[in-house]
Amino acid sequence: MSVDERAIVEAVGGLPLVGNEEGLIPAFGLYLTRHYADYYNHVSYAYLHAAHQEGPEAVAKARAALIEAGHVCAFNTFGGIMLSQEWEAVVGPMLSGRDDWVPGIVSVINALGWGRWRLEGLTPGEELRVRVDNSYESTGYLETHGTSKVGSVCFLATGGVAGIMNLIYHGDILARPALTPDYYAELFAGTGRFVAEEVACRAAGAERCEVVARRA
Amino acid sequence: MKVLVQRDCLGGERIVEIELPRPVRLEDLDRIEGVETRTVLAHLPRPFFRLDVPGRFLLTGIVSDPRVRFTVRMAVRDRALELALEAAERLAARSTS
């Protein structure tokens, strides 16, 4: 693969990703937010813990909903980035084939401050394994709640990894589709879609977080 | 000019993509008025530019590519297409120098 992550992180870091006078951050053809990670974590984990008070069925629903938020984020944010002029200019010249789009988007993610994502393995069209050394989700959980007694907690990352595979190998982001609700349903609810699982999580005692996406 | 109006993620129709009759040149960017922040990543193989015009729009594109994108400010969203076309005409105008 010919993707130069350092060059991508430097180029994206050189973009003025700051709010305008209307309080919006237009970039990559979409709107970014500078969000307090602690706030998102607080809301997510309050929901998760409340579900644990209710029982296994509620827990399953809560975990699915939190991962679904990651799917929506991946579809709109990663999809929007991969359709953007910034992508064409910065990442595009490094892409020699579909498989390069995976390290390409992971490099951009590493410029956004979500933690340090590393590709542990990619079997094109079949499996993606991503390691996250310092995910804001596990870091936030540990700081606020200590070691997790409720399992893995990196829900947004989990949905994000599935989203990468769905955009690149289940759908066809290279064909520049419109990111519509119908296309979302096709990618994330249809047969043959990718789903991800966090197989190791720092918050639950692992050395690092690791997410694997495979076809459902 | 070929115009594509896109619905943005906030539910408006403020993202306007325009294909100019010719590729953008670096000097074309000087004809956009009111630019507060101008970013040109000239070192890239496909030089990316980003011009921020407060109160009107953010203009992005790639030098030597005819496609440009206007993300029009909320305050003037009703005039999104008009503002984008006006600026696109300026971009594509023949240089006087």
C-alpha cells in the first residue's frame, strides 16, 4: 500500500478546522464539531449503566444503539470525507486501488483526535482489524468509572470500523454515491453487511482496544 | 456552468457544487472578494484551496480542476445559488492582467 499516513495527518492538520462566525466548522463537505469527549462519554455510559439496572434485554438494546450511533457517524462523516475535495487533494493521489481507501480513511481519522488507530489486518472484502491505543472512549471510561464491569465500551469506534468496511466493500464509495437514508439502510441493514465487535477493550482490562469487522 | 445543489447535513440546501467551463488557476482566486482566510496547500500533487468569506460562503476546490464547492452561510442560505454562481463567474472570468 502506498498511503503515507504522516503526510495525510500533516496535510489535514494544516487545514484551519475552526468555527466560523455562525459557530459551524464546514470541512470535507460536511460539518465537524469540536465536541467535549467527556460529555459524549458521560451521556453514553449513563445510558449503558441505566440499561444494566434494567436487565440483559435493555443492555443488548443500549449497546446496539450506541454502536448504531457509530454507524451513522461513519456513514456521514467518513463517507463525506471520502467524497470531499480535501480527500481528492490529500489522499486521492496516494490511492492505487480500493484496498488503499482503508488506510487512507484511517489516516484521516488519526488527524481528528479520536485516538491512535492502527491497522492490524485487512482481508479485502472480508475482515478489518483495527487497534486503538488510546481511544477517547476507553480513556474516558477509566477516568470516570474505573475498570469496566460491563464489558467493552468503545461503541463509536466499533460502529466506525464496521462503517469503513460497509462504505468500501459492501457499498461502493468509490462510485461517489449520494449519502442518502436509503443508501444508509442498504449498507447497514441489508444482507452481506459488515458488523463489528470490540474484541479487546482497555476499559475492561485489556492492554489496548481492538475492533474487528466481518460480514454479518 | 454545470450546477449541482446539495442538501447539507443540517437540512438546508446550502452546498453548491459548480463545474466551471475551465480548470481553476491559482490567480483566479484573487478575484474572489471579501476573503478573510485563504489556505492553499500548494505542496500537494493536487493543490487544494480553501477561501473563507465571512457572511457569504466557504469556497473549496483543487487547482487545475474545474469543480468548486460553495458552502454558503446560514444567514444567506436563501441566496445560496445566486451567491455561488456570482462567485463562480468571477473565478472563471478571463484575467485582465
